[in-house]
Amino acid sequence: MIVEEIMISKLYTLEKENTIEEAIHLMKENRIKHIPIVDRDMRLIGIVTDRDIKEAIPSIFFFDDNREILQKPLESIMTTEVITGHPLDFVEEVAAIFYESKIGCLPILKDKRLVGIITQTDLLHTLVELTGAHQPGSQIEIRVRNKMGMLFRLFSDIQNCKVNILSVLVYPDKRDEDFKIIALRIQTMNPLRLIEELEKSGHEVLWPNLPGMEV
């Protein structure tokens, strides 16, 4: 999946001459936390977040005596060193940027112009859709040896049980690098029969832990 498929194209932007007060109104009206700051050609020159505004405006106890702060230009509080992405970047690469850089949003540029934005919420929604967590079903976790053909063997055994797979995630077993954990989202609310058949075929089911199963 590429960024273009999940980015927000309806953009709320301001220019560096706009005031802090205007940014506050824009965020409240549209329920957003990040405002890209652009020039008249939609070239990105900075970004303002709700955190920037909270740090800039005075405490409510001194607000009346410092209202002039609200009229300051966004240029005075915006971040100018902004990490950006491209519409053809892969979503997993973007997720790694969010994780490593601890950012809340990623402006998307094409030909040096702002064309979209991705937030942490967008990534979360994408993860839910990719894993099928929003669809009725069950999750099963199976521990397999990290060698060729294990995934094919597992899928063949599941196919024999006539169960539809919604999503598959594979990640390393932290206890033993010779093994991997396969997390399956399957389209059934009662996975008991499938679990029984998988165990008969020699698979190690980690989750769910049912009565009589080893933890």
C-alpha cells in the first residue's frame, strides 16, 4: 500500500503571516491538530501543531493581560525543519518514520508542493483495516520454525478446514530466533474446530489458550 491511498487530500493550510488566533479557530472548526504553513504556490515552509500553540499562548490566569500574543504571526512559532513524504512512498516506510522520529503528522509533497498529509490516526485506521480487526472474526497465533515452506503448510491445513483468512501478520519470536509467530485473523467466531485440527497436524497454537492447552 502506498501513501497516496491513505493520505488526506482535503487540506487546511495557513500562511506565515496568519495569526496564532486564526490557527486556533481553524483547528477548532475542523478538529485538526496540525496546520501546514505554505506560500502562495502551496510550497511547504513550516508546520504548526496544537502543542506549538499551547506553548505560545499565555495561561488562562494571565490571558487578558497578554491578548496581543494571539496576534503574533505563525512565523514566530512554526517549525521549519519538517520531515516530509511522497505520494508513492510505502505506508510501512512512513510508519517507521513516525516511530523513529516521534512525529504526529507527515506532510506529503509532490513536485515540491503540498498535496496531502498523514497523521497518526490515519496510520491507526490503516492498521485496523489491514489486520481485519474491524470485521467479525477470531485471532489465532501459531508458533512455527523459521524455515521455508512453513507458511504454505499452515495455509494448506487451514484450507482443509474451509476457513477464510482475513489477514496474516508474521513477526519474530523474541524467545527464540529460530521460530516465528504467525498471527491469523480468520472469518469465524468459533475457532475451536480449526484449533483442534491444527494441533492434530502438529502446529503449536499459542493463542487462544483454552482449557487443557499449555500456556
